[in-house]
Amino acid sequence: MMVLAMGMVLPIIGVMFWFIHPHLVVERNQLLLAIGIGAAGPVLAHLVSRSVVPPLDPDVEEPLRAGMQRLQSATFTQISLAEAGGLVVFALGFALEFGAIPVLAGTVVAAIGVFLVVWPGRARLQRVRRLLESRGAYCPIDELAEQRR
């Protein structure tokens, strides 16, 4: 739920920019720069995904609880990194006087990246489980999520 809420903020910010700065002329360079910056945050979040989930020690008490805490911490870190591109596009829209379309496009690209990188789907939970169990601990975090669905 948190990923959905945080990801949807970016297009809303883009629409707000449209109302504040309704300049609709689209310059190709501005559009490409906004889309590139919007995509940079999710790419960075994906690249650091391995380093934000430290493995569990085999003798840790309550490995499932510790794994969930590490997943939650990693999720917030990745959301912050993934959203950064959209927020930078919004700020640059004012600083460099972008039109509304490039800012909206950059924030939408960043939002899509947030969902692709941080959404707690089966593949992400299995990847997190492999990272958590890399030192020999047992943490069935993906199985718990399947039971809750």
C-alpha cells in the first residue's frame, strides 16, 4: 500500500506543476532531459537493491521478524531513491522554466519506475529472501506474503 501511495504522488506533483506553470510548448531537449532524470532515480534504486538488504546471521532470533524489518527498511530506502528523479524534475521545471509536458512526463516515468523497482511482488520478495538467506539463515518472507494474499 505504501509503494502505491508514494508512487502516485509523483504524477499528482506533475499535474500540480501543469496548473502552476501552464506553458504547453514542448521542446525536445527539455522532454528528453526530464524523462532521463525521471528514469535515473528508479535505475539507481534498482542498482543499490543488493546493498540495502543486509543478510541475516544464521543464529538470529526470530528471523522472519528481522527479515520483515530489513525488507521494510530497504523498501523505504528504495522508494526515496526512486522518487528522487521525479522530485528533481519538478524542481528543475521551475529553475530551468520547463514546460508542463516535460515535467509531467518525467514524473510519470519516475512513478512507473517506482512501481517496477519497489513493488513487493513475488520476484522482489524471492530476491530479498535470497539476499537475507545468503549467510545460511532461514527466512521464508516470500511464503508469508503468499499466505497473506
